Amino acid sequence: FANIHLCGSVLTEVFFVMTVSKILYGTIPPVGTMLLFCLLLGVFAIGAPGVPGGTVMASLGLITGVLGFDETGTALMLTIFALQDSFGTACNVTGDGALTMLLTGYVERHKIEKQEIRIDF
């Protein structure tokens, strides 16, 4: 379940870019731009490192290139994301543990045996 919480980071970042854009530039990016940003962010987030702030660091090119954020907007995005990321991480770890416990209970209740996959080259 390591990547189950990926969507939480992506949703948080989308909300933050819209908020920062409204605060600094007075407007939210157009719908087409936001759709492109969301699509590319989903792809970039899959390859994001599993470190605090990895999603926002991987998407800095999108924030500047697609959304047109300047240095101030980029700095504000990094700051806001860094301030809230530890809370998200705590929720993600708890959620991953809960999902693991649910799956373990299901496997034990249905007496599913461990299967080994062997690949011969």
C-alpha cells in the first residue's frame, strides 16, 4: 500500500496551486490549464521520491512551466507544502497500516495461502 496515499498529495497540491494563484496573481488558472496540470502531475507524482515534499519537488517544472508561477509563487508553494506535509505523512502511514491490517484479516479469514511466483529466465 505504499502508493495508496499518492492521490492525497496530488489533490493537496492542486488545491494549493489554485489558492496561491488566486492570492498572488488574482485569478485561478483556466480550466484547460488546470486539466493539463492535473494530468501531468498525476504522471510526475508516480515517479516522485518517497521523501517529504517529493511530489511538490518533482512538479516544480510543471508549476513554473504550465502554470507560469514566478519565484514568489514557487517559494510559497514549497513553504505551504512543507508546513503541512508532516500531517499528511502521519495520515498516510496510519492509513497504509489500516489497509494492511484489513487485508491481513481478509487473508486469514479466508485461509488464503501464500503463493510464491517463480520466474525462470
